[in-house]
Amino acid sequence: MAQRSTEGMGSTIKFYDDHAEEFHDQTLLAPMDNLYEPFLAYMPQGGRTLDAGCGVGRDSKAFLDRGYQVVSFDASAKMVGLTTELTGQPALRLRFEDVDFPK
């Protein structure tokens, strides 16, 4: 089995930790409805979604506000904190390769 390279991953996470507030300020109010609506057309009302790499929580919040159940995660501790603060529910600090949800 080939081994995955994680070189550079730490620097990517560090970048988002170091620039979380700037990223928040630049992306939080970006208009996203034109991207949400086609996706949500396939989701049952109140359905569950996974916001993988949730960043500052903008998308998680939008889905929660529309009545969906959301699990949010990010590898950046700062992004997890911002998402938790914005959504009012805990975001998880995980990397993609750490995800092992049964459903």
C-alpha cells in the first residue's frame, strides 16, 4: 500500500490558523445562494450534511439556518473555534484522513 504524504499539511493548517480572522472577514458574507440551492435540491428538508473543511462556518451556518442537521469539521483549531462560535454548535477538529463516521 502506498503511503500518503503529509508533508506540507502542517504548513497548510498553520496558514489557516495564522490567517483565520482575515479569512473570516473576507469570506463570511460572500453570497453563496447560487451554489447552495442546486445542492439542497437533492437534500430532504431537515436532512443531514457534512461540512468537511468547514473553514469559518459560513456554509454550516447557512445550512443550519435552513433547517438542516450539520456536522462540521476542519483541521485548523482556529477555524473550528470560529465555526463553533458562529453556529452555536461544536465543530470537530479533524483532518480528512481522520474521518471515520459509521453513517
